[in-house]
Amino acid sequence: MINMNYSILEKETQKRLLTRSKNHIEKKYGVALKIYALKNQLEYQRLLEEEAQRNPYNFKFVFKV
């Protein structure tokens, strides 16, 4: 579970969320993504970036109002 303050959606907060998402994707699917990138002649970092941008919507968030 991730606790984030959404009253501040600055670039720094978005960057932190994207970095966290990248780490999560790389730990969970890193090997499979590397194999997919090699088979389809894609850049691994670009593929990781695209998946990380889609991934934050899968986290469970706690909102404090």
C-alpha cells in the first residue's frame, strides 16, 4: 500500500511515483521484459518506461483528506 499526498502533484511527486513503478515492474517482470525486447528488437529501457507509465494505476492508494 502506498501513502501519497495528492494535494501536491508536482513533477517531483510524479517522478517519485514513476521511479517506484519502474522498480516494481523491473523486479516483477524484468526477465520477461528483457526476453520480449530481444525477440521483438525493442529497447529494454523504453519498454520499461512505457510499462511503468501504465503501472501506477494498479497500486492501492490511501487518501487522507
